[in-house]
Amino acid sequence: MEKKLVNKLLGQLKRGTLKLTYWDGETRRYGHGQPEAHVTLKDRKALRKMLKSPSVAIGEAYMNGDIEVREPIEDLLKLAEHNPLKLSMGSKRRQLRQLNRNKRRTQAKHIAHHYDVGNDFYRLWLDKETMQYTCAYFKTPKDALARAQTQKTDHVLRKLQIQPGQSVLDLGCGWGYLLLKAAEKYGATGLGVTLSREQHAYATTEAKKRGLDKQISFKLLNYQDLLQSQRVFDRVVSVGILEHVGRGNHQSYFDVVNHTLKDGGISVLHSITHQAESPSDPWIDKYIFPGGYIPSVREITALMPAQGFYLFDYENLGQHYARTIEHWWKNFERHKPEVIRMYDERFYRMWRLYLIGAMTTFSTGSAHLSQWTFKKGQDPAWPPTRDYLYK
């Protein structure tokens, strides 16, 4: 019975080939052309689970070693990207409604699940110089990861057009590098907020180490708490927080930006985006980013006018993210023994699947990296060209 259902499902393949070897040794071939993937099912029960909840079951089967995937595993992931198979999982609208579970009371727990795995873990595969876990900016394919991350920070800071001594608010500041660089390069003052205890401890230590703790500070704080603050800033930036805000909460994000940004102030918003509204992957939601949601460009852009925000620049850096994650993945693989020793084989396989899957998503163009630059109020004197970004 299971094989009949698989035949019906995989008969939908229109691009690429899947060779599937069953637990009894039988191998069947579905589709044609490239990419070509080969999967071996070791357990009949795993297949039954896959037919009920494909994403979670396939991810768990890989984590548990119940399936073998011929390397390179990205061939299978590209096959999945190219062939969104229709399986009864409920309507997209119902799935989108279910994503409204990202409530304020659970946000700290969600962030801790991913980012408080431990700074020692992230040091293994992020670049140690900047400890940035967001899309880098490659001016040439040969750029090292640390160089590309520094270039990304400079690119964002130039978009903010910071003047010496201005104040900067970094929402979701991560390990603090962007605000540290703003203080060092522009003499900026400012505040970085994060819900991750590990990130907060690291950023605070770095500020003291660099002698910047009088200029900038970092707080363990939910960004929404800033609505009760009377402090305002010349610039507001966020690099990677929006993916954690959750569907239905984007208005709250812009309320905070509006409340904390001075009239005439500039803001840069950097986030992963999709072409259209799409439910979060259930396996990603369960194991990697609980409560997360990748918005569409139009969802975010549509919220700006009501706040009096004028959009002056938009850029898609999706190709840069594919290259960034490739660096992370290769670093991660080089430290496989340490990862397994720190956690276990299942944890290693889970993160490996996540990193390769993310790299594949960007390399195939299924996801984008958006940067919006907008101002609180109109500005007829905005630079007429992008020269200021590249000088």
C-alpha cells in the first residue's frame, strides 16, 4: 500500500530523477534528468510517517539514520526545490493562520532554542573575527568569509549614512559586531538589544575589551519593550531579527522603529524573504527556528507608508547568502568531530541538513535576502545616485 502511494506521489516529478531503494532491496526510478538523487529507506515505519507529515518525518529519518542519501545531499534538496509535490497537508491559508503562535511570552524561549546552543558551537563555523550569523557581502568570489562579513557591515553602515557622533539602535544585535564597528568607525553611540543570553554576554564583553562600553551598551531585552522607552535614535538598524518576529507581528516591529527613530532618521532592515507568502517548513519550525516566519517583500513594504516611512533603496543579496552559507557549511564539516563530541551524531546530522538545505534554497533562488533603506519623512535631498555606497 505504501509503495502505491509513493508511486502516485513521485509520479509528479517533472524535473530531475529520484532513485528510491526500499527496505526490501527493491529500487525504483522516478522522473528523468538532473539533478539525480538516490535515497535508501531502511525502515518501513519511516515511510509511513513520511506519507503523513513529509517534512518532519524526512528530516527526522535523516537525523536518526533511518534513510541514507547518496552524496552530495544537495542533489536531493534541489530536487525537492524544483518539484513542490502536492500532498494532503491542508490549505496554505490554514497553515499560514497557524503561524500566529509566535507570542511575546514564548519569544525568549524560541530565541534560546537556537542562539543559546552555545557561543563555543558558533565559534566553530562562523568567522571568529566578526561572529556574524547573517548574509555576508562578497565583492569577489575569492573573498574570505571574515572579509565578506566586514564588507557587509560596512555596506549596511554606509546605507545608514551615519554622521560622526550620531546614535544607533541595533534591534536583534547578535554578537554585537555591527554596533561595535559603528562606534569604532563613526564614533557612534548606541544600544544593541537581543533576547539571547549567550549573545548578550559576548557583546558586552567585546565592548569592554575594545574600550567602547562608555559609547555603546547591550541589553537583554525584547525589542517590543522599547515602546516603553523615551530614548530615541538617529539611526535604527536590524540585521536578521525580522525572521523571528513571526507572522502577524510585523506591525509591532514597525511600531518600535517608529517610536525609537527620530524624525528625519534613517533605518535599514535586512531580512530573508520569499517571493510570496508561504508557510514555514514544519521541520524547520520544530527543530531549528521555532516560531519563525520568512515574510514576502510585499508584506513588509506595504506596512511602511502608514508609519510615514519613505522607501529610498531596496536590494536583493540572495546570491551572497548562498555563498555565505557554503562557507559556514564547509567550516561546520571541518569541525564534525567537535560537534559530535559537544552534542551527538543526531545533532550533527540535524544541523548539517539545515545548513545544506538553506544553502540550496538560496542557490536555487527560492529565497532572497532583502535590504530596505527607508527614512522617517520625505527627503528631496537624498543622494541621487548609489555612489555613496561604494566610495
